Amino acid sequence: MSTLHDFDEIRPYTAEEMPDVIEQLIADPMFRQAAEYAYRDIPFEKIAADMRSSKTILEFQRKMCYPLVMGIMEKQSLSLDLDFNSSLDKATPYTYISNHRDIILDSGLLSIMLSNNGMDTVEIAIGDNLLIYPWIKMLVRLNKSFIVQRGLSLREQLVSSIRMSGYIHYAITQKKQSVWIAQREGRAKDSDDKTQDSVLKMLAIGKDGDPIESLKEINIVPLSISYEYDPCDYLKAKEFQLKRDNPDYRKTTDDDLTNMLTGLTGYKGHVMFRTSACINGTLDRLDKSLNKKECFKQIAGIIDRQIFAGYEFYPCNYIAYDAINGTSRFKDKYTDKQHEEFNAYLQRQLDKIDMPGKDEAFLKEKMLQMYANPLTNHLNNK
């Protein structure tokens, strides 16, 4: 049986490790600079004292992280809601698999809303490509994140996948700790949310034997995340053109930082998180004679359909759908004023894009697709 130390390289910190990690953070000049920017009205000495006074991970989250995030949400959103499926047991640990919109907020807001509903927060899968500085890696591990290792050789990737899968199974079965993971590597830039088979293969490889039984052990719950507005929509559109014009284009560290900061601090409008039921019962009904490839394909489809069914839709989604398809199918879902306001919003976002050879028609089409695709998938799911 696995022990916690088998996962020391990737796991979150424990309460016992907190004091030393907190002292390292306080002593790091780059962390101090970031903290003074985030908590602008609070002297760093007070920030450090609050960090040192946190005795558990949950206390650290509630004292240091949640007020900061919720302060931003109060300014940059109109509502924030969690529709928690009534069939779920609040005491049972689940693996929440969701579509992925925002680098920081998807998992952070889920934890906050679960905590507000009397449940424990989730442990979070985060790619090491985002852990740009040592203090960021320490901070996310202090905030219940475990590390997804990227950029490995095929052999190293297999070893890493086995270890990460083993950790998720350990977290669910031994720690009784819920987990959040995105349905794919990275965000779906066009909001065409599809679960990657490779994610399911990784989750199943952590337990020997039948992959269906392995996935049942971690209690998968599909989670639908809906932001009325995506602050990074124009950055995603820009990336589409950069990749179109240069197939070898790769984002830089500065690009990742810009996306994180823009997503965190930008306007989101209404925000809805909605869980489906646990899929264990559906997995029990799968044909046991399926080969692994077809099995994972069908399970991905099960998760996708639950995510598509759980979306929340806003006037902008209906407007974008009608614009992309050249129809007035959903004209009753928005007013002329809302149509004008959304077009004005798109133009403001497009105006933020500064790049050589800017193709405004292409960029606008990509942004419209981002807002239309969730509705398209929802309709095709019926």
C-alpha cells in the first residue's frame, strides 16, 4: 500500500510542513513583492503574521487566499453560484472533472464554494509549466495543489503518470480528500470542451486491474463551469492567430503570467458551477467486453455529455450562436440592447489586441466561437 512519502515530489504540503514553508515564502523577495501588490492596503509585517498564525492548510486558505479571491469576485462578477447535485454525499470524497476556463479561478472558486457549503476544499492538479518561480510552486503546494509534470520524454511521462494517478487514488481512498482536475491538458481555447482519453488513462493507471473499477474507486463527478464573460477571450483569440500565422509559435513565461493575471482580475459577469451525479452507476452499465481504447472513448463521452448538460447560458452565448450560424434562432433570449452591448464588448476586447498583421475578422470569429461552442455542444447533446 502506498504511503504519503511515495508522492513527496508532487503532493501538497502537510500541516506539519507549513511553518518551514511559510518562513521560506516570507523570506523570498519576489513573494514579498507579489504579496504587497495583492494586499495593497496591508503592511507586509501583518501579512507575515497572519501567515504564521495559520496552523492548518484550511485555516491558511480561509485566512490568506479566500478573502483575496472573493474581494476580486465582488468587484469583477455579478453573481457566483454552486448548484451541487442532490445525489452527492457531502462526506464522500470525489474527483471533480471539469471544463477549464480560468487558470487560477476554476479550482479556487470550487474550493471556496464547497467550503461555504460545509465541505472540505479540493486538492488541485496544476501543471508545472505554470510554476514559473520557486515561490509560486511553494504557494500552490501550500494551497492543496499537486504537480502535473510536463515536457517529459515518453518514458518519464509514463512514470510521472503512474505516480500522479497513484496519488489521486491515495488522496481519495486514504486521505478521504476530494480532487479537482481539468478534463484536458490546458484550457480549451475555443470553449469546445472535450475530455481527453489520455486524462482518463492516467486516472485509471493508478490501480491494477480493470480500468472501469479503477475509475469507480475515485468517484468521478463531472463539473460544468460557466463564466458569462471570459477576461482572457482576446488573449486566446490572439493566440489562435499567432498559431495560424506561425505553426511553431509557443507561449512564453510572460504570456502565462499575463493570462493568469488577466483571468484573475478581469470582469466575468455571472458565474455558475454545476455538478452532475457521480458516474459510478453509469460505469457499471458499460459493456465489460470493450477494449481499453473504446472503453476510455465511451467514458469520455459520458463525462462530456454531463458537462454539456450542466452549462449555464447567458445572452452572449445565444447572440454568439446566432451570429456564427447566421440565424435568429434564439432572438427571444436577448434584447436589441443586449445585442448591442455584446457587440460593443467584443470590439473593446478586440481593441486590446496589438499584433503585426492583425486579422480582426478572424479574431472576432474566434471570440464568437468561444461564446457559441458551449451552447452548440449542449444542443448537439440532446
